[in-house]
Amino acid sequence: MGFTVQRFHPLIRPGLYLGADGSAIPVFSQQSAWDSLCALHALASALKILGLIADPARIATRQRKIEAAIWRKATDIFQTGVTFTELADFIAGLDCGLRIKLFERGSHREVIPFIERELARKRLVIASFRVIGESHNHAALVIGVEGLEHGGRFEPHALLILDPAESLPGAFATGNARLDYADRKPGKARRVWRYGKYATAGETFSVVVNAALSIHVDKPLHPP
């Protein structure tokens, strides 16, 4: 008999609002309906979880180096967005001890195993995906994975996501979206689908994941 298991990044702390270790401030960063800053909002949430910024909702009012750099970048790309190569270069330029690994322009079935490996290494992942039939890419922060544990073997089948375009996660929720990408039959060889089913509180889409960027620090910090 298999058991459904959810595994989150070790610094995630569920509560009344999704938080990070050592801080009561929510990690969620909300994207507006007018901007193309989903990747930066996902990055801000990741930086909060890792203890590198104090409050993702107050980027514009803080004068510290990291917040100021994010705010300048946001004003530059408000309408155009950013590629994952550009995002990786921006993160490297922050010079704050972050280690990153980029997987860009891969197929859905290539990117999913990369995300699984990085999550297993306790790293946060920003993933890019698009709705089938559309050309627009969207970025969200992957904070965990769900799968079946059977006979001591864990087989993941869904990504647990903090999507900046969705609403703040509800009380004691650990995310606001999920992406199912594989079958869930215990005892059988897992099959990764050609596309995933992306579900939020109000809608479900068929999507393909096309890029990912993992982020971690050697030693997580307390929020500044």
C-alpha cells in the first residue's frame, strides 16, 4: 500500500501565513495583473525563505543592497519580463552568496527530472511554464514535491508551488498551486507525461515546463 507524502524545503514553516524559519513575516510576493515581474516575485519569495531579505512586500521601501537592486531591476523590466538567463545573471550580480543552477530551453520531460533532483538536494526552484496553445511563459516558485511512498521508495508526481499571480495562500496552507506531471500508481514504473496539469484555487490548465533555476545558500541566514 502506498502513502501520499509531501516534502517541503526545510526552511518552509506552515502557519496562519506561509512563513520561513525564524520569521513571522509571510514569504509570499504578489504579482499585479499589469506587470511581467513573475520571475522577480518568485525570487523575492525565495530570498525571504533563505533569510536574505526581511519582507518581500516592502522591496520598494528598503534601502539595503539586495532590495534596492531588485527594485531597480523591476522598474527596468516591468512590461517586458526577464529570461531565465537574464535572471541567473541578475542573481549572480547580487553577490550575496547564492548558488544557482540553470536549466533553460529544455523539453518538459527534461526539465521535470532536473527540478526533482534540485528539490531532493533541499534547493528552491523557480520554474517557467506556458499554457498549451499559448506563447506566454510564466514563472513560479517550487517549494516542495508530492509523491507516493511505497516499500521505502518515494515516487514524486506533483510540484507544490507558490505562484505570485495567485492569491495569498490561505490559513495554514503551504502553497497556492500544484502541477501534476506523472501517474500515481504504486508498484508500477512511473511515467512522466508530455505535459502537466496545473491547478490553482479557481482554474486548471494543461502546461509544459520549459526552464528552471535552482537557488540555495550554503548556510541560511536569519532575516535582516
